[in-house]
Amino acid sequence: LKGGRGEGDLQTLDLVRPMSGVGSKTELLNVLGDVKARVQDKLGIVDFPMPQFILIGKQSVGKSRLIEALAGETFNFISGTLGSRRPTVLEFRNVAASHGSRWYVRNRVSNQWEEHPVQQVMKLVGDAHEELGETVSPEPIYVRIESPGCVDMQIVDLPGFRDFAIDSTKQDLADQIMELDLNFMRDKRNVMLCVEQANDAATMSTLQKCREIDPNFERTILIRNKLDKYYSDLTSDNVNKWVDGFGDLPEQLDRFALTLPFWKDGQPPPKSLCDMREDMNNEDVRQLNSKGLAKKYEKTIGFKNFATRLEQKIEQMFADSIGPVLANLKELKASHEKLRTEKLTEYNETDPHRILSTTRDCGVSFATALTHVMEGILELQPVMNLEEELKMFHEYHAALGSTNFSMLPSEDFCGLADYIDYLRNEIQIATFDVEVNGGAQFRRLMNEVEIFLRFSEIAVETKKRDVIQARGVSMSSLTWRDVVVKLLSNEAHLPLQRRVQYVGERIKWFFENQKEAVLEFMDRLEGTPSANLYSPLYPKHAKLVKQNEMIKHLVFSTFDKACERQLRQFVELFDNMLTSTFSNPWVFLKGATTGSADGEDLQDALLPSFDDTKGRIPKEIQSRSGIEATLGKWLQDIPTESHQIDEAVDKVQMLVLKTYSFIRSQVCDQVELFAESFFKLPMMRRLEEDMAMIQLSEDDKANYEARRERLAAEIAQAEGSLVEVNECIDKLQAFKLKTETSRG
């Protein structure tokens, strides 16, 4: 605000004078004003469906002086050379018993009001604008004035529209201000106080903006300022036409023409703001009456008539807002009651005598819920496709610096992107791009790790020296079969072993990333039809885990330890299986038996007789030797003569590769069985036991105690908020009932 007002020069406006009208508060204003004060001050809720006025207009049309007249104070917001760049929300509170004015600014961090001297308030407001530089922010700065001369209302002073910009930077600032103001104008809760100079109505650009947003002018009030400049232009012939805007102002538009107090720049006001305002009002009325103003236009002239209409508008706006405010308060009450219930539940469950059993119960519920998630739950979050899964897995182990297993199935892949492209476009895994979790994700994981394992190859070529070295001498004769076993154990075990480690790490990472999905499943059951299908403790325990970081930490860390244990057992069991396989591959490679003859139709299947059974058994045993017989034939073809060693080496190399491929194929065919047997089933069976064995350290107990102290404070705060909300609801409902009764 600019123009002849010294900083800190305060003049209290005595609004109890007969002309003011604005200061007389009705019971409705008292009720809603009290509700708003309770909600904003004690509950810290800024956005509340209460009506408010927004002040719009171009720069230097008198918006600032209008605010002073309504506030009953002269003050000077210093917003720098660039002017205001954010909304300034001015709350006027009429405190009849006050002997002076008190100024407050809402702290933008805590949302609490803080009292300051008026000079400090002016600086804080100026700094809030200056910190934006050449940008604009919709975040307002809140200022409150309490005095006996204030009206109970709220005005949002918006940055003024700018018609001219000296360069592109200033033009960009003007455009930002335009968009900011228009956003406030579009809010149907806001009544627009449109300030224009008292000139030709056809040139009122701000009013035109109001028309575009509010075509019927249902929430627009026009204030034509600086009426005194047009006294000499008005005559008995044109005064009524001028007041009516020469036909350019619609009949339904609330409009007022007035002159606000003014004085020379750099000098103090010649008299009190109240006296100057009354003088201007009387002069406006006298001048236009002397020109022959029609009686029907008399109520549109002067500040007194404007103030009276403003009070009527406030009354109407507040009456219309009772319904929305009540509905909002009831929603607020429901949310606070829910919050209090949740805090009380957590407080009771974290009693020192019950805390260990509560933590264990939460863990056991979590363990049983994992089974349901693995069975498949619809619309459960979070989910991921295979590309996201592989990228996250690689990022996780890159951060850990893992080097104990192969991250890619083959060195021929250029990188992870190449492997992902192979899976998507060449293998064409059906669910590659489908976002899933739980059991569906585990099934897809099995497909991926099977493909990974099938890339396993013997890393080094079997050399002539290796074959000769492997065929030493012993107490009994060494056969080529023994040589193949030695070479397989030495050269083929490690590549497969490193890929098995990858399989285990992938499964472990999968389970560790199901924690949030399990918790989400437990939490979202509350109030749903499917809640009856599962344990009623799931929602309760989910809330405890979410709200209490200690319980969450203990449950999640126990889960992660179980995953780590199963990884070690999986790798150990799988490694033992591979060791056994490579030490005697011929047993492992025996073919599987089948229960029916080739081509037998299911419809022809009958219960076998005793003679059929006796005939079947020799055939099945004989059929198992298929691969073994093939390998045996190849072994017999290897020459044993020393002069044929080169041919023998070639055949041994071929046999090692063939045998390894047979072993690899059978391992890959059964990788899902191994994953189920060595990892998934043991883990899920033992997880409940792990959760039931959770122990609390002394640090855990201390943290729980600290949490209970915070909960006690939060419960007290929630109960205090409920008291405030209930009193607001009771007050509004009582007033509404009283009004309806008096009307009836």
C-alpha cells in the first residue's frame, strides 16, 4: 500500500458511529465468526468452507485505501518495487472490549498465529512478497487485526492487474499475476469486490474479467472509486445516466460510487481516518443530490451505503454457508474420532505388560497374511512388471556391491537392457509387461530364473592334459566313466552353482519386497465385504504396524532374517544336490517312468489287474535306462589304446558336454520344484514360529516407552480437538434450530 501514509501511523476507526453500519454484529456473524476462530486457531485448519471477499483491480485504483477504511487502521505494506506477488489474507476481528488494535501473522510452518508489533507485521508481509523475486505464488500470507473498529470479515487482497510491462520479464510477471487472480475469481465461494476508477463504465477492464467468470454478476460488487474527480463533469442532464453507466452496467449488478479518504504524499492525515471518511461520504451525497440524482440511485452513492450493503452481503453469505460448514465439521469430527480410536488402540496395545505379546501377535498375523497374498489378491499394491523388477533387483545389488554370483546369464549380453530385451522380444514371457505381485509375480519369477539357469555352460574347454591327468592309476582300474565324473566335478559345478546363487537371491529379494503388499492387504480389509473371509485381527494389527515404527521394525526385520536364513538353506541344499549329482550323474540321469502306454486315451484307462501290474514293473524299470544306455554306448566308443589318445580326448570332451547338458536340462526343468521345496514352503511354514519368538531388547523397550509418551500427548490433543469440533457443531445446530423455530 502506498500514498502518503507513514509506516506505523495507526488511526483507529470508531465503527460504532451511526454512519458505519459495518461494525454492528448480528448473532449469525457471532456464531460463524466463533466457529471459524475455533477451527483455524485451535485446530490449525486453514482451508475451511467459509465465504470471503477477494479484492481485485488494477494497480493504483484505491484497493489499499478501501482495505484501510474497512479495517479501521492506516498501515503500509512495503512490497518492493515489483508490488505484491502473492495473496494477502486479511482477517478483521471485532473485539469490542479491546482498548486498541493487536496485529498477528500466521506462521507459515506451524500454521499458528503469532502476535507482532505493527512495524514488524509490515516487514514480514513485505519480506513474504520480496522473497518471490520476479515470480508469483498462490501461497498467501495471513494477517489478522483485532480491534474495536474492525468488522468480522475476511478479505483476500490480490496483486493488481498490470496493463503495461516495460520488458518481457515484467510481462511474464504480469501474466503470472493474471492467472493467479483468475484462479481466485473462479472459486464460487469468493465474492469479488471489483475496484475501478469512477470513469466510463465501458472502459472498466477488471469488471469485464468479472463478467467472463460471473456472467450474471451473482457474486460481484462494483466499487467506482475517486468519485470526486467527476463532480464537475456531472450535470442534472447526465447524473442519472452516469450513475447507471450509460446503459453499460447491468441492472442486477451491485454497484457503488464513492470517494475514499486521501491526503498529500509525504504528509500525515489532516484529521482522523474516521472523520475524513465521513466527510467524503457526506460530500459525495451532497454533490450528487445537488445535481438532481434520482431517489432510486441514492443508495448507490457513498461509503455508508456501500458499508451497509457489504454487511447485508456478509449476512447472506454466512447464512448460505451454514449447511456446508456443518457438513465439513461433521467430516472433521469423524476423522478426529477415527484418529483418537487408532491412537487409543495403539496406546493400550503398547502397555509394558502387553507389548511383547502385541508385537508377536502382529508378526503372526503378518506371517499368515503372506499366505493369502501368495495365493493371489486382486487390486493389491504395490505392483511391478518384469522390467521394473529386474532393474530394482540390479540396483539393489549394485548398491550392496554383490560379486558372489552372476548378475547376467551370459557374458555375451551387453548389459541388463540387452537381457530385458531378450526376455521381452525373443523369449516373449507372456506376463512380462503385466504389473503384478504375490503369487503371480513368483510364478513369473520362476520363468525368468529357469531361462537364466539354461544359459549355464562349462566355462573352460576340456584340454588334452586335463583328460590324461584325470585318468591316473588306482588300486582298481579307472574307467572313462570315472574320468567324465572327475572332469564334470572340476569344471561344470561352479558355473551352475553361481547361477543357483542368482536364483536364491532373486527369490529372497522377491519375498522382501512383498512386505508392503502384505501390509496393504491387511489394512484395506476393514469395512469391505471380503473382511469376513479372513482374520478380523488383520486390520487392527496392520494399523499397529503402520503407526508404531518399533513394531514395524521388529516384524520387518524378523521377516528379512527369515528370508536370509532360507536363502542360505536354499543355496546349501541346492549345492548339496548338485554335488551329489556331479559325483554320480548316471543315477540322476535315469529316465522318469510313465504310468501309461504311449497314445493311451484317458477314456480307456481302467484299474489294472494283478497280472497287469506284474507286467508293467519290468517295462518301467527298463524304460528308465534310456539316457544311461545312450551314455553307456558313448563310453564304450572311447578308445583305450594309448596311440588313440587324441580321439579319446575328443570323445571325452563331447561326452562331458553332453552329460552336462542333460544335467542342466533336468535341473532347469525342476527349478520351480527346488524353489518350492528348498525356499518357499520351509520359509512360510517357519515364519509364524519366527514371529512368535520375537524378543525385545532394552533399547526396544525404551523406544516403546518414548512412543507411549508421544501417544498420550497425541490422544490428549485429539480429544481436545473433538471438544472444539463438538462445540462448533452444537453451536451451529442450536442456532439453526432457533432460526427455524422463529420462522415457524
